Amino acid sequence: MYHQKYCLLTRRSLLILNTVLLLFLCFCVSEIKAETTPPVTSSSLSGTAGQSGWYRSNIDVTLDVTDSGSGPMSTTYWIDSAAPTTVNFPTSSAPTFLNPSYEQGSFLNISNWNQGPGGLVLYYQSNVSPYDGNKTAAIAFVGLSSTFYYWSNESKAVAFTPGQVVQISAWARTVMFPGDYAYFEVWGQRQNGTNDQLLASSEHLEGFIWGWRNATAQFTVPSDTNYIYLKVGAIGTPAAIVYWDNIQTSGVNTNAQVNFTQSTEGNHTLHYYSRDNDNNTEAEKTTSLKKDTVIPNPWQTFASINGGCAVCFTTSADVVDQSSGADVSTAEYRYYTKYNNQFWSNWSPVSSITNVSNGVAASDGATNYVKLQTPELNFGDNADRPFRVQFRIADMAGNSSDSPVYEIASPWIKATGSIYIDGEISIPYPATGENHSPAEAFSATDIVTFADDPDWYDETYIHAVSGSSQIVSILPNYDDIKLQALPLPGDQLPTTNGIYIVNDDFDIKSQTIPTGYDGASVSAVVIVTGDVTVMEDLPVSISNHTVYLIEGDMTVLPNVEEFGGVYIVTNQFESDSSGSSHRPLTVNGAVLALSGYVLPRDLGDGSGDSNLNTPSELFNWQPGYLLDSTLASYLTNQGMKYSWQEIEKP
């Protein structure tokens, strides 16, 4: 009887083997990933919040990544069309089990692993197409049972760190039938082998599939049962076989974070996505990064138009905000008059704000120049100047900008060459359509009000005469120049080339202006150790290149309307000694006053030459001075030498 049972078992085993081999030939090899859910990434922004989603500071960006499966592996992000940046997240280590690929042992005994429940199953070590190495742990089912049969390494349980999130993965091949399934369980116990608790189970792997598939289980290590072991097995029917191989452990960081700072002005788009350790990739996401820390600027092209009365003016000014654009609803103005002791008015909305390019009403967010215009302002009957107006506007981020204080019908200056002030440039605005200079303007501190060409821009450079207080600071060989100087011939301005000196004050008047001086061609240096007073007009030809080096003050009488030359003045230059001249003054050359300028001429707002159409002081630069080699040799004791710096808008 026992012999017959033994023979029956042998035949059944052969039947199982034959069935397995036959079915193996009929089924394709396949591999299924255990976890297919991609990570989830969210973005958060911080900084000084403005309006309409704009920030008025650098933007601190945080990307939070969550993946409860295999954990985040990387996050990739980029701004606009820039090259992507990929941040890889480190994985934490976890203890490993002994003999995780079942390489050690013999046919019915696998080192460090024990057979589970007995019954109608066969536990053995297989070498049939292992996933890793040369061996696998196999369980063959020869009878019907709902029992979970497994290999267990409980006797070699491994201590894990309490609180750590751990993922365990194992590879399985299932030669199984409907209703059969393979999986593994994660158990914990105390160090003394008691208080066993089921901590996690992997997903079920079903089907007659010869290819290797991965099963995973994730859990948090308990504090009281942190000795971990596995049960890897299956529930099967006769002829089913399951193979297990390559058990791996890893720490799982279910959350990760990326931080960076956006410092570039403007409206930009952040693109980002994340990938987990099972190579599941999240769909790309986007968010806006809008930074504007710059107030609307520059203000330019101030204009005033005389209206229905002598003291009535409509005024306008242009401004631009190239980041978030203008918030048109915030455009305001105020005006100043002494009439009835009003002084500054309250702020009021402008009458219109239009695009400079086409005159059409501007919309919120306009990033080109816009023109703010007041209604006609009545500064009061018989009111005395100054008449002033100021504008204000904010951008869409909430940065507010006040224009300079513009004076209407106030005296103004113009230069056809460079303007340099070793201090702040704050000049009343010129007549409508005019500018202070078509060339560059240099200030040692700040340019507050200055009307220039729209194509010019602000930049910081070191000027050659910055901080100079003496002529020797500009001409290092000034003492040598003085030693070469001769007295003025006949106490009159020179008509022949040379270096001359007056060791006293000097007046420019009819007695010191030689006959024919207005047509003379001369290259000369005139040193005056005292003050210079211009008492009469001094017209000169374009070939008269005379440089005056004045160690005192330079003063112009109110009747003078024109004089020529280049004047380097140690002390002050005053264009009107009376302070009440209503005549315009033209200087054909240049004036460099190291202690400042006093420009009191005022043309008024009547007919003819007035502040509404004519500069009170006009400085006409004569470029011939730069090309005069004789003059250069007098001033430098050497030939002509130029230092050129190209200033180009970025």
C-alpha cells in the first residue's frame, strides 16, 4: 500500500514537470512593474508679495515632491527655454538579509532560510533560469490547499532602525493557474524572538508567466519589534510552481524638496516634473515667476503747453515700466503755485494716459512708454513763478514712482556737448521739444532731472575729473606749464600761439580784446592767477582755440550775450553778476568750474526770447579743441594722446 502511494506520487510529479514544460513553450515571457504611480510635485513661492501675482523681491521657490511608493528619485526644472536642471535625491541605506539570492545551500536546504508549513508542497533550491546569480528558492504545489506556503528567514531576523521607512523588493516567477498567487510578508519581532507582528505584505502576482516580476512592500519599522524577517511564498494548486530571487532592502524617502531663488526681473515660466525610483515620471507642470523690483523709470519728455490764459498750462511726461508694466489706474499729478498760498495741491487722477508709440489709451500692463497728461492747470491770476508739477504712477507689481518736480516756464540751460557736474544734476526742464544736451551727462552723485534723447540710458562710469578741486588735478604738469608762460602782450588776449600768464585779476573788455580778435586763428593757453570778469561780448572764430586756466572765480556781466573759449575755473562760474539779466548767454566752447555754477539768468515767459522757447545759458562745444596738436603739446608737454572708452547699451 505504501509502495503504491509512493509510485503514484512519482507519476504525479512527472505529470507536473511535463505540464510545466509544455506550458512554458506556449506562454510569452513578460515583466510587470510593481508600482506605476508617478510622484506628485507641488510648487510654493515666497518673497515680498506685490500685486497681481508679482513679487517685489527675489522669489524663493520650493518644489515639494511626494511619492509613497518607491520614493522620489529626481526633480527636473527649467525656466522659460533655459537648459534643464536635474536634482537627484539620495537614497538611504537599510540592512540586508543573509543569503538574499539563495546562492548558498543545497537542494532541499537553503542557508539562513527555513521551510514553512509542511503539506502537499515541495521546497527546494532551483537553478532553472535564476533572476540573479545561479540559484532561486522554489515551491512546487502537488495538492489542493488554501495554506500560504513560504520560505522564511525568521531564524536570521535582522535589526532595522526604528522609525525608518523601508522598502523591500523581491523578484518572482509564477508558473501558476487561476486562483493561485504569490506574494511575501514582512514580519517584525523583538530581539528575543517574541511578539511577532505582520508589518506589510507585497502585492499579489498571478498568472502563468515565465518572466520575472517584481513585488514590493513598504513599511515603517516599529520601535518595539524592529527585528525584521520575511515569508516569501504562494497559495497554489497542483502543478503550480513559484520561484523567488534577489531580495533587496532600501530606505525610502517618501518626501523630497528642491529650493532655489529666482532673481531675474520679468514674467517667466517655471517648468518642472519628478521621477521616482521605479522610473515613473510625472507629467510636466508649470507656474509663473513674476519679479519686478524696479519702479517705473525713467521719466522723460516733459512738456508744457500754454493754454487759455497766461498762467494756464497743460503738462505731460513720459515714463516706462518694462517688467510688470504700468498700472494706469494709479496715474496721478499734483501742482504747485504760490497763488493764495496754495503751494502743493492734493494728488489727482491725470486726464489721460496714452501709449507714446500710437497715442491710443494705455492698458494695464503696458511695457512701452506711456504719456501722462494733466488737464489745463490754472496757476492763478498774476501768480509769481515758480509753477511746478509732479506725476506719480505705480506698476502692476505695486512699485510706485514719483517723477521729478518739473518747473514750467523756468530758466533752463542747454549744452551741445557733454555735461559734467561733481555733484547732483537737478536742472529745470527745457521748453517743449528741447533737451538739455544731445550728448552725455555725468554726475558724481545723482542725475535727478535731466532731459535727454530717449535713446540714452543710465549707467555708472568713473569720470576723469571726478573729485578734482584744483587745476593740477586735471593737468598734473600745471606747474611746468606756468614756468613756460609769458606775460600777455600789451595786456591783451593773444593772437599768436603760446602760453601766457596774468598774475592778477583779468577783465575781458574792449581794452583787452585786440582788433581782429574775432577772426584770429590761434592756439593758446592763458593762465590767470586771480579772477576773470567777462564785461563785453567775446565772439571768436572756430579756429580760435584758447584755453583759460583760472585760479579764482569767473563772473559774467548781465549785458554779455556771447563769448568763446574753454575755461577751467578753480572756484565758481557765475553767468550773471546782477542776478536779474533777461538776456540769453551763449558760450562757444566749455566751462569747467571745480567749485560749482551759479546760473541766475531768467528770460521770463513773455514774447520773444523766453523760458518757453530759449535756454538762458547755451554752451556750444567746439570739437576743434580736441584735434589741435599745438594746444595738446602746451597742456601735456607731449604729443596728442587720447584714451577712448566705447560706451554701448547692453
